[in-house]
Amino acid sequence: MSTLASNSTQVVKMFPPIRPLLVVLLLAGCQSVAIDPEIRQLAPDSLGASAAETSIAAPSGWLQTFADPQLNQWVGQAINDNFSLQEARARVEAARQQRRITAASLWPQLDLGLDGQRRKAEDVTPVNSFDVSLDISWELDLWGKLDDSRDASDYRLMSEQAQFQATRISLAAQVARRWYDLVAQRQLSELFRQRVHNLQTNLDIIRSGYRQGINSALDVYLARSDLATENSNLSAQLERQKEAVRQLQLLLGQHPSGSLTSADSSELPELPGLDAENLNSQLVRNRYDVQASYLTLLAGDRELARAHKDRFPSVRLTGSTGDSSDEFDQLLDGGSLAWSLLGGLTQPLFAGGRLQARQYQAKAELEQQEQRYLQTLFDAFAEVERGLTNEVALRQQLEQLFAARKHAEAAEELAFEQYRQGLQEYTSVLEAQRRAFSAQNNVIGLRNQLLQNRINLYLALGGDY
């Protein structure tokens, strides 16, 4: 407002007849923020929310809770080489340069011109002519509309910076998810290999018994069928493991060959407990992507203010100075230097409704951005609530699966021993083996699911890795 008052005072002195009009337009130019007050109440704490700040901070340094040096290596590599993060860096730089371009409109523009000409008429000595000029033009920011454009660029730059940080943290989470997907696939592949090995051992025992007249041919056929099926399943599982490697390599900026020569074998880590009672969805208001969305909203508000003020008069000062001479080395000798200074006021009268439509368009775009911000914010709320609920449910399921695996493995051993003693049919052995394998498979899958949910929860809460 101080800039506006200072500029208006200068213009009044230069153009006294416009004083009544200036007072009216000055009041119209001092409009308040157009963002819905209820939405401003939901702004991130760092950007002016009036709601009380929570004393609980989002978990930070969560990557270290996994105690996995290999994961730390992958995340570091992805931060350096990931294509999407490099693109986000470039967007920040583009926004920074756009801010410089917009801010330049607040300064006078200087143009230097230099012309040379040589003319010759018939039977006349050639004549040289040299001209040099310096032109200056400056639009006084009477209503602060240039300031509004600069502020909008500032907000968009800050939005891109916040979005870059959100992308960086999201990338770390994606790498962690893909890495533990790969670890789980490797464990499943090892489980399939072990099952194939056990079935091959069973087949050898059954065939030996068949030769001795203890087992029937049906048992041999069933064992062979089961072994062939599991060999096929093992091939499919190895392909799923390769695909998991490719997904990780894409995040690392590597060629997706399907093989990681430097990756050590790893186990799915045991997660520490989570103090869920001290975590709530209100933490998401300081997430970088939420901040980026609100900053974009603030930029839209300033663009609406600019569109509104474009309908007011513009005041421009122009000046020029220059010299001309028949000899180049005599330019700017001071003898024929000329100058001029002009001030002008332009008031839009008729533009086919373009200026009014642009203001209404900016208003509609602001309303869209308000709804996008609310959608971003409430999606974040839902992610936290979902993650907290899943954390409890998955841990309960895992406890039950551990018990189921223990009983299924014991049943498998007992069934095969009773079969060898002639107390059970081989179909009972196959069923016991199927249950044991399914329980082992489910434990690996659910442990990975618990890890994935914890990573998603860390990401949803907005803590840095």
C-alpha cells in the first residue's frame, strides 16, 4: 500500500486534473484477498493458518528406522540420478527465471540504437549519416498491478520449490517400496526353490517305495505332477523378481536390465512400534505438496488482483536522447544532442469485454485452485487415517499368520511321516504341503504389506526422510 500511495502522489503532481478519479480508483485498487476465509483457516501453519499449531511433529529421519544400508545407498543414487527429480529441479529453475522476467517490468526499460547510412546521388559526392539514440520507458505501478504479478511469480516459485521437496521425499518412499518389493520377491523365489527341492525329495522317496511295492503308481504320478507345477510356478516367480528389479532400476535412473549385480541379499526388516496416539491427520497441513498447492492458490489470488487492476488507467513515462552526425567519430560530441520527455495516461474504454472477461476468468481459475487445494488437503487427511488404521489391522493379521504358519509346518512334517508309515494317503500329504506353503507365502506377503503401509504412513504424515 505504501508503494501505491507514493506512486499516486507523484502522478497527482504531474497530472492535477485526474485527482478526483485517482481517489476513486485508489480505493478500488486496495482490494482484499479473494480467497475464501474458511479455506484460509485451513492454510499450512507456515503460511498463515490461524488454527492452533499441534505440538507433535511429523516423524523425520524415518529412513533410518529400517536400519538398511543398502536402502540408504539406493535412495542416495535415486536423488542424484532420477529423471523425474531432475525434471522437478528444472521446473524450479524455470520458475526462478520467470520471477526475474516478471520483476523486470517494475524497472525502466532502456534501449540503445545506432544507425549508419551512406547515400549517393548522380554526380554527387557520397554523403554519410550516423545516428545514435537512447530511449527510456517506465510504467508507474500506480495500482500495484506489477507488484501483484511479481508476487504471483514469487508464489509460483515457492510452490515449485515446495513441490520439488515433495517429489524428493516421495522418491525416497518409492525407492523404499520398490526395494522391499524386490526383497519380498527374492524371499518368495527362495521359498519356491525350497518347495521344489522338497517335492523332488518326496518324489525320490515315493519312487523308491514304489519299487519296493510299498507305494502305488498313483502316488508317483501325483508327486510328479506336483513337482512339474511348482517348477512352472518357480519360473513365473523368477520373472516377477526381474520385474521388481526393473521397477527399482527405473527409479535409480538405470537401464532396466532386470539384474542388480551390486545388490546384497537382504531380509524384510522388523519395524519398531509406532506411537499412533500422538499422530493425527492435522500434521499433513505442513506437507510440502499441501504447501505447494496453497502457494499456487496464493499465486492465483494475485493474478486475479492483477486482472482486476488491468482495467484501471496506466501511467507511462517515456524519454529519449540522441545525436546525429556526418562523421562517426563526432557522435555524442555534445553539439547537437537532443532530448525529450513525455508522460502519458491511458484509460481502457472499450476492448470488446476482454478485460472484464479476463478478470472473471481469473476468478473462476481461483475457485478451481481453491477446490484443488481442498482436494489435496483432504486426500492427505484420508491417507493418514487409512495408514493408521491399516497399521493396527495388519499387525493383528500378521500375529495370526505366524501362528498359522507354525501349525501348518508341523502338520506338513507329521503328514509325510504318517504317509511313510502307511497311516495316511498321499493326498493328505499334498494338502498339508499346500497349506504350509500358503502360510509361508502369506507371511512374506503380509510383512511386505506392513512395510509398504508404514512407508506410506511416513509419507502421508509429511516427515522428511
